[in-house]
Amino acid sequence: MFDSQQSEASTEFSMDSQQFKALSSKVDDLIELCTELDQENRRLKTEAISWQQEREQLMEKNEMARTKVESMITRLKSLEQ
């Protein structure tokens, strides 16, 4: 009788061990995914900063061009009179 109980306990332990291995594997996968997502998040933040800087530069260029065009229009109007 003791052998059958020991055998059942061994089977239960074996299943628990398998469950632990499966859980451990899933945790490892989650850690890897978190690392990948962290890297991607950092890359995207860097890109966002770069795009924002480029946008600011383009807005400055646009403002300079608008000012020049307005100046040219004013000069042309003064030449017409």
C-alpha cells in the first residue's frame, strides 16, 4: 500500500515539476518580451524626439519663407505705385 501512495505522490510531484517548468518558461518568455518592448519603446521615444526636432526646424523654415514672400510682395506693391 505504501508503494502505491509513494507512486501517486511521485506522479503528483512530477506533474508539479512539469507545471513549474511550464510556468518558468512562460515567465522567461514574458521577461524577454518586456525587454524587447522596452527596447522598442526607447527607440520610438528617440524617433519621436527626432521627428519633433525636424518639425520645429521645418516650421522655422516655413516662417522664414513666409516672411520673405511677404517682404517681396510688399516691395512689388511699392514698385507698382
